[in-house]
Amino acid sequence: MKIYYINKKIVTIVLDKDLFMWENTTNNASVFEIDEVALDNKEICIDLVRTQNKVDIDGNNKYYIENGELFSRDGWEEYQEEIW
């Protein structure tokens, strides 16, 4: 899995199976790679994809990359606007 990010913010995630048909349009993005097949990474990769475009009440994504390492925010909860 390749994770493209700019200034700590993940802009897109591309699964290994999709790399051959994906066109990179993420200008100036850095790349973080994670072995999505490794057993130790399976759950985090699933969660990365599941929460990719979701934010908390402060507009933060659950995962971010800092100094070349992947981090998750403690206590992160997806914000869902109430519709009346």
C-alpha cells in the first residue's frame, strides 16, 4: 500500500492491487509505503482505507504521517453531522 501525504495529511491511499491502473496526480506528495499483506499490518491497513476521507469534529483525519512514520490520533471519533 502506498500512502501519499503532504504536510502530515494523507491525501490518498493506493492498494497494491490498484497500482497498475492508478495515475499519480498527487503533485509534490511524499510517499509512505506499508506492506498490506503482512499480518502485523492487516488491521491498520483495513482501518486506513475505512477512515481515509473521514474527519473528527476538529477536521482531523484519524491517521497522519510525521517524520516518515505513521501515527493515529488517540480518542479520534468520526464526526457525523446531524441532519434534522
